[in-house]
Amino acid sequence: MWTSRRSAQEKQHMASADCGRVTLEGDPAGVYLGGERRWMPVYSPGGYFWKPAKDEQVAVLHMGAEQEAPGVVGRVQDETGEELEVGDVLISGNGTRLLLNRWGLDVTGEMTINGKKLEDLIRELIEEIMN
């Protein structure tokens, strides 16, 4: 029938990328894109892991031949309360932050090395030197 052929030929054109708001945090995530989509995988660069938090605004990439496989690929940057210069890198989460810029490396929060607090390692080193 002509109507069935017509509907098969008229494919919905969907944007290949979209912006949405996280409704279920974690990985996989739930994201509202004009309707809630659940079980969306979260993609990030190799070696870097991230779980989007509820209410974050995220970028969603629609993949697959029919764009049937959406995935979260990043989040919208918000104001950090400071001016970053071109080339600066800021990694932050839950009150801890690491800022890499032309002046060096600035760490805010507790730092551990192999599970030991940095202060404890320094204390042990000083004691070893003094003995």
C-alpha cells in the first residue's frame, strides 16, 4: 500500500548531538531529552572515569546507523569561581581540585600516595633522616 511505502521512506531526522539534564546519576545514566532516556552509557577519554551527577547539564551523542544508541559524552562547563587561562587544566570533584597552569600544580584537598596521607609520608621521612 502506498501509505506503508511512504512512511518507510519518511525517516525522522534527529540531531546527531543533543543537550540534556541528568535525572539518574551514575554510569549508566538517565537523561531528560524531551523525555527521559535511561541506561545511557557514559563515554570519556581513555584512562579517565566520570559519573555525571543529578541535574548536571550533559552533552549526548546519538550513535548508530539510525542514531539509536545515545551516550553521554561530557558536561557543560560551569563557572569555577576563578578565571582559567588558555591552556590551564582544572580537575575537580566533591571539594577536591587539581589545577595545572603555567605557574605549576595547585592541589586543594587531602593528598594521598599509595593510600598514605602526604603529611604522614613527610613525617616518616623526617623521622628517618633525624635518626
